[in-house]
Amino acid sequence: MRLVLALSLLASVALAQDGPWKNDLSLWESKDGLRFQRVGVFVERGGVPSLVSDGKGRLVSVFQWFTFERKEDFDRVGVRVSEDDGETWSDPQAIRVDGLPESYERPYDPTLVPLGDGRLRVFFTSRDMEGDNEQATYSAVGDGVEFRFEPGKRFGVAGERVIDCACCLHEGTFYYYSPVQERDGKGYHAVSKDGLTFERLEDVSVAGRRPWLGCVVSTEQGLRFYGTGEGGWTATSNDGATWRLDERSRTDGCDPGVAQAEDGRWLMVSTGPRNPSNEDPPFDPRPKGG
């Protein structure tokens, strides 16, 4: 009994020391989309950000939010919106995903994709804990705050943890990527015409210790991936399969979300820096699912 209590205490201490609420989200700016300068803190106690321009004059960012103000919103997907090209932002609030089955784990690792008709699709990690219980990518569609769950699995690999996806819509095709766990430089790769049914293609790769953790963006020159590791990296592709690392890029931060504002500036939200002054939550932070 004492051993069980000791192990439980050690686990609780480790969780408190390493909790993701110790990270803040940072906002960055760039003129060329390759070299970024930090502007300041974007969200306190956050992670896993995504940032898009929704085609309606708004910038929308979603992220994992570790607010202490409302226990029910802790470790849920949060959102901030800018109506003025990133000069000011709305206060964070939790998104809602209506129709999510009760047996599913709460949405996390969010990635936004504008659909071109004013709606946004959010891809996220979840699992059916009464089904195969495997982490995979699911989706919902909505306005940025209110979403409706889209039944079915968007992408998964049997026996593997598929988390932290990146996705964008480029020239009528949805391109999907997700880091292959414990395989730096390797990423899952899939494509779709409707954003619902994805076809898995050959895994993508880049050299070095560069996990496919970040975001993929549609540009006039093709696809650009912003990734984590090696001080931050970018790579470009014409077909989504073969990637060329950019030289002289510097993104910094971890798991970046990047979008271009209407005035031409590039904005990035990334996880970090670590903020040791962030307190631990005043309640049990372990997720309860759903």
C-alpha cells in the first residue's frame, strides 16, 4: 500500500513539474515568412497552436488551453480571433464541438482549415474509448467557436499513435501530415478531395532531427511546412510528397501555426517559452475524457 501511494505521489510531482501549463504561447511576425521576430506572449498556459486567415478578413487561432479560471475549460481547445490583421485579439474562449459521442476523448491537438465558403474545419486528435481506443484524427465544421462533429475517422494507422496533425487546402486538394512517433524526419502523408475521406500515400521525410510537428500552408509557390526542431525549419514542395528544406529560415518556438495577414505580413503562434513562474492548477489536471 505504501509503495502504491509513493508511486502515485511521484507521478503527481512529475506531472506538476512537466505540465503543459508551464508553457506560454508566443506571437511572432515576419515580412518574408521565413525569418520571424517575437512580438510577445499570445496566450498564457497554452500549446499546440494553429493559425489561419479565414477568407472573411479574420485571423483565427485555436490551441490547447490550460486556463485555471473555469475548470470545465481546462485542457480544452481555445480560440482567439482578430478582425484587424493581428493588431488586437479577442479574449480566449473554449470552442464547442456539438455531436461528439460520449465515448470519445475530448478534442485536442487542433488544426484549422478554411473551406472557402466561410466555414472552418477543425481537425483534432481523439479516440473512441469504447471502440478501437486508438488515437487518430477526427474533424468538426463550424464558424471558429461553434462546431458540429463530422462522424467517422479522418485518418488513423492501426497500432500507431496518430497525433498533432497538420492540414491545408491547396488547389482543391486537402494535404494531411502527422509526425511518425519516435521517427524524426518521418511523417504520415495523405490527401483528400473533400477533407473527409483521406488516401494514405508514402510517408514524407526531411533530413535531421526534424519531426513533422507544425503546420502546412498553401502559398503561390506551392506548399510550405513549418516544423519543429533544429531551431525551427521550413520546407517547400510542389507536389506534397517531395520536400526541399529552405535555407536561412528561422522560426524558433515549437509546433508553429502560421498564416499570412491581408497586409502581407506573416504571423506565427508557437509553443514556448517555458514559463517556470506559471503555477500548477488548483485541481487535478488529469483529463477525464469526453
